[in-house]
Amino acid sequence: MLNNIGLPGLLLIAVVVLVLFGRGKISSLMGEVGKGITAFKKGVKDSSEEIENASTTPVRDVTPEAEKDKV
């Protein structure tokens, strides 16, 4: 369905959106989209760092002393 839009179709859609919403509304919307992308990238980076730190943390034996004596 959307395979045949092409450049003229995209330009027409952009002009219609600009006329309907105005320049100010579109610029504020794009600013919010940019903030969302930045927050998403930061979250992905933080979670990947957390995973790396968790994998490098040494594993401790937390078995109680009474259990160790039975073995």
C-alpha cells in the first residue's frame, strides 16, 4: 500500500501536515520526539552497563556454615 508514495507524495504529506498544525506545533513535537529518543538511548546504555557490571562481579558462596559441614 505504501510502496508507491515516492518523494512527491512525501512532500505533499509534509505540506499538508505543516498547514494543519503550524510550524510552532510541529517544532515542539519534534523537540519532544528528540527528548524521547535521547532518554531511550540513555536507558539502553545504562542497562547494558548494568549487565556488564553484573557479569564481572565475582560470585560469593552464601551457603550457611551448617550446610557446608554436612557435605
